[in-house]
Amino acid sequence: MKSKTVALLLWFFLGWISAHRFYVGKTGTGILYLVTGQLIGFGWVVDLFLIGSMVDNYNNKKKFDQLQMR
């Protein structure tokens, strides 16, 4: 389970290198954001509002995968 608090701290302190996106498994967009400078800074601000749902989606996907393994 990923933590929203950790994701938010990563966003705040290491958001310029997309650490929060890598944390929740969004490697593709993490690389895109890293290469484009967070889409020229706009993506960093947008992620403030999306980070909670990114963590929820990651956690729900992991729970679903575990249920399918049973």
C-alpha cells in the first residue's frame, strides 16, 4: 500500500524529477514529465490535485491483482 502523505512529500520536495509519479508506478508519464520539465511547470501544479487519486488507483489495482491471484 502506498501512502498519500509520502506521495505528497515526494511531489513537494522531488516533484521536479517526477519522484511522485515513479512512486505510484506511472513510469511513462514520469519520464515524460522529467524530460519536459513537468510540462513546463504546469504538470507539477496539476499533480497537486491528482496525487490523491493516483495513490488510490495504484492501491486499488494492487488489491484487485491480489484478489485475482486467489
